[in-house]
Amino acid sequence: MKIRNHKLEGVEFQPARWTGGAITPEIIILHDTAGRLEKGNSARYLRDNDAKVSVHFVLERDGTIVQQVPTNRQANHAGESSYNGRKGCNGFSIGIEIVNPGKMTRIAGTGGLWARAWWKEDFQDGHGVELVEMTTPEHGSGVWMDYTPEQITAGTLLLETLFRDIRTLKDITTHWYVSPGRKVDTNPLFPLEQIRAKVLGRDDPAQVAAEAGSAPSPTATMLRVVTAGSNLNLRRWPSFNPNVIGSVPNGTRVPAIRSGIFDGRAWTLVQFDGREGWIVDSYTQIA
């Protein structure tokens, strides 16, 4: 990927109806589209609408990127906003809209976790999407849909490209940060701090905490996965927040690397299938 003449090479450019004057971008603001998931639906609306809304980039569920405003021109994506005391974020930011339904409402009386989006479409956890019901001070209570691996991969690459090719950029933030109390996107499942750490070259705070709270396991310690299901989730950090990076089949022997107690539960960092990840100790035995 490369930015040339303020456009991202190799992706479709769809000129937005509402494109403003020249800007010098200093921050990137991430958004949820809070709309239908069908590919192209949000991009069509953001390209041409009567609400005078626009954005620089749209990131689809399959990782496809569409650009609609040059990176040196203003888009109307942030609305009333302030970044560290500086108001009017549209005048110094690049906006990226990530296709996601936003906050949803749990449907009571149904088997499993079902949620309803504002346009009355219903989603079931595990049926092509991952849903989590949770509450945060910034987002309030709701049911949230996780972002796809394709979105995280493509979004990270886009951010790395923008920061490499636009030297005035300084930070990555979210709509809820610049418009607190008015907006809640991106949703609480978005791994903002981990992406910021990777793109901006800072230490991953979750990894730092995991390292500080654990100790190396004895040399040659092997664990066997023993779970009632067919697989045990392999997680990027010792936490039940959505951070699954794979799964270990029941009965598999894995080498232990580090172990520690996090939120009252024992976890071990293991190696499986060429990657390292954390598993819950209660589903293992010494092999």
C-alpha cells in the first residue's frame, strides 16, 4: 500500500459528495458505520447523502477498503468534537468508517445470545458473527458485534501506510473519545490500544501487563489440554475479553512458557501451531 497524491493506491476511489477544503491531518478518527453489514451499503450512503456526512475511508467486513475523500481534504465525519482541548476535529483529521452495526439490544427469551440492531435486523451469536454483551463507562450497556479478522488486518495495514506516508499524523483515536457522551464508536470490542501500539511503535499495554504479572514456567513443562469441548481457546492475552487467536484441540500436548494469576484465575502462555497464546490452567493437566 502507498499514498500517492493523497490517494491510496490499489483501492477504489469513490468521490464523496461532501468534500471540504484543504487540511493538514494530525490524527485519525475511527468510527463504526452503525449500519447494515451488506458490502457497499454504508459506502453508498457515505458517498452521497443529504445529511452532509462523508469520510475518507470505508472498511468492509471482508477487509475491502474504499476511499472517498483525499487525505488532504476535509470530510464531515466527526461532527461536534474535541481532541485534547482542540475543537473541530474535521479540520485536522482523517476519518475511517468500519462496517459494524454498533450498539444493539439483547432479545429476551431466546436461546443463546440474540441481538437486534436499530433497523430491526436480528443477529445470533455464533451464526456468522460473534456477539458480546458488556458495559463500559464510555459505551454504556449493550450487545456488540466483534470486528472480523479481515477488518483488523486491513485496518492495521491502512493505518501503518497512512502514518508512513503522511508525516504530519500524530495519533489514532475514536469517535467516542473526541465526542464523549454523544458517540460510542468504535465499540468496546475494538482492540484500539493494541493497534495503536503496533502502528505507533509503542509497547502493547496488555502484553506489558501479562509479562509483569507472570513468571517463566519450569523448563520442559508440558501441558495436556483437557476440556469438555473439542477445543480450548488460545488467547492473545490472559483475559476473557474478545482476543481469541486460535484454538487447541482437546488432548493436545503443548509446551508452557510463562504462567501467572490474572483476575483470580491461573493462565499459562503456551506455544501451539507456530504461535504463542494464553490458555486457562483449569482446562489442562501436567503431561
